Amino acid sequence: MEDTQRKKEQEGEKADVEVVHLRREIGLLPAASFIIGTVVGSGIFIAPKGVLMNSGSVGLSLLVWALCGILSLFGALCYAELGTTFTKSGGHYTYLLETLGPLPAFLRLWVEFLFIRPAVASYVSLAFGRYVVEPFFAPCAAPTVLIKLVSILGVRKTENFQNGFEVDSLKLDRLPLAFYNGLYAYGGWFYLNFVTEEVINPNRNLPLAIICSMVAVTVFYVLVNVAYYTMMTPAELLLSDAVAVTFANRALQGMASVIPILVALSCLGALNGGFFGSPRMLFVGAREGHWPQIFSMIHIRRHTPLPAVLFLYPLVVLMLITGEIYQLINFASFSRWFFIALATLGMLIHRYRFPHHPRPFKVPLVIAVTFTVVCFFIVGLSLYSDPWNTGQSCALTLTGVPVYYVTIYRFRLPRRWRHIFNYCSKQLQILLEVARQEVQTY
């Protein structure tokens, strides 16, 4: 009897290994590391210039950094509730689908792969290239460097903090763009929600990983910016294409030669995190019928959504050729934060409509309302601050409406085209060695 039972267990384990599906393999430490690695990419080396340029003073720029950290933490807490309430992968797309319906969800999917993800990957790639090509650039994103920054804060100069809040240089109409740059540096706190189906015990590990990682990142970012301003004047910071170079040459001279390598690794980590998480949104969208079915398939051996990953690369290359880093930040941020605000608004509506729905983690109402209102305010005011880039982003978002009604709401593809489309999908499936999931993972 024991031999029979053991044989059945072995057969069951073998069958589980051979079944094609996304596996729950992300524990608490990998989840927190994933968030930190994705957030701490190029932002802390690029965004300080944009924050200072649009805020007007050292004191206000530090305040923007702190507020962006708090706002990101509030958003992350809201997404912790959404992630434990709706256990599907897909992040923004899934939450909009579950709370506000298919049209907002499709539009989020549309803008993510039309320009948000290519733009985000592009400005991280541009930062990567900048630090690799220019030998005098130097970062402070690696944990060991950040520890050194904290330890030497007591012996630095403080002249640059005198008259830190200069009222004459305050630019209220530019503040939303300062927040966009700061929030860009904190971007990535929501990527764990894209892979919920692969997180072990998400009801516990999702909120814990989000809270721990975002508190740590906020503290580090504020301290790093304090460190920047102790070694550079505002004018010097604005003249630098990457502020870490000047800082490293003055405060970390012994490490100046290896800093470009550390920056490159940090950028690559953020890129890999984005390319790991973001395709899951396309994967889930295809699974729900909002994208071609080939994108709902995963590799039969690697168990990754390979078609969704490959789809991103040509769009990223196109954006790299045509974009400039600060324009890309403003361009992508409008739609990104508009739909994040919509998702948290949907969460509040869902709470009201379904008060008894199980919510393993529930964020305080004041946090959810504050985050939603502030996001809508920043997004609305940014249309005035940078009408060209944010207006383009808004217009491209709206192009998804007719696409939805033609291809999703009323699918009217001629029969001949359908045969061609199905044939191409089948050949791609064979070429890429992908198949649909054989086990439901949510």
C-alpha cells in the first residue's frame, strides 16, 4: 500500500511539472527585492534635475521627493488591497476590468503597449546608455553606496541648503511636472501586482513586500538627494545631464571608475523588472479576449509569456529613436497616472457597491481618497503645464476607443482575414513553442 501511495504521489508531482502554467515561486524576500530592483533604476540618477528644474528651489525639490514617496506609498497600499481582493495577475488592467468594466481596461492595455511601456523602457535605456558612454558619470544606487551616503552625511557642507525655499523661483504651473519626475523615480511599486498569480501566499506577501520596499526606497531617495545637494549647488545640478557624476567625483573619488558599471547594472535591473512584469498585463488581456490569443500563451518549457515579451522590443526601439528623456517622462506619465487614479477610484466604487466582498487587506479610506484626488489633480494640471506632450498622450489614449468598439465590442473581421490571422497565429505558436495554460492559476 505504501509503495502504491508513493507511486501515485510521484506521478502527481511529475504531472504537475509537465503541465504548462505559471508557477507560484515568488516568496516575500524575492517579492520585496523585485519591487526595490524595479523602482531603483535610472530614476534617482535622472529625475533630480527634472524635479529641481520644475520646482525652482532646493527645499521645495526635497519636499517634492518626500511627498512623491508618501504618495507612492499610498498608491502601493491601495494596490495591496486591490491585489488581495482580485487575485488575478495583470495589475492595472485587471483592476479596471473588475471595477469599472471592459472599456477602461482595454484602454489601459492599449496605452501600455502603444507608448507607456516603450517610453518607460526607453528612458531607462537612455539613462543606461548615458552612464555607459560618459565615463565621468557616477551613481549611488547600489545598497553599499547608499549606506556610505548615510554614514558621511555628518561631514558635508550645508551652504546649498541656505535659503532652501526661494519663493521668487517658485513655479506653481510647473509643479505637476516636478511631481511627474519624482513619481517616475518611484515608478515600479505596482509591478508585483502584475504577477499576483506567481506570488506565494499573496494575501500576506503582497502587502508586506509593498510596504517594506516602499518605506525603504523613500528613505533612501530623500537621503540621496540630500547628499546631492551637499556636494552641488542647484546651478551645478541643473548643468549636469546625470547628477551622480558630479557627486561621485567629489564624494566617492575612489569609486568613480566603477560607478558607471553600477549604474548600468541598476538600469538593467529596472529594465528586466519591467520586462518581467509588464507582459503579464498583455497576457491577462489576451486571456480575457481583449488582445489576440497568441499573447495568452506561455512557453512550454520556460513557463513565461514569450509572445507578450517579444511584442515589446520593436516598440521600445522605435521610441528610443524618436524620444528625449524628459519629454518621454511627461509623455508617458499622463496616461500612466490617469489610469492608476482610475483604478483606485474603481476600488472605492467597488467598496461601495460590494461592501461584503472579501478583502484580506483593506487600506484606510482617507489614504485611498487622498491618493485618488491628488493623482487626478496632478494629471489635470499637467495638461496646462506641458500641453504638447501630455496632450499627445491624451489623444493617443482616446484612439483606443474606436479600436475597442471595432475589434472587441463588435468584432467584424472579414472571414478571409480571419483565416489568414488564424493561420499566422498557428505558425507563430509552433515557431515560439508556446501553448495556453493547462491549469487555472487564479
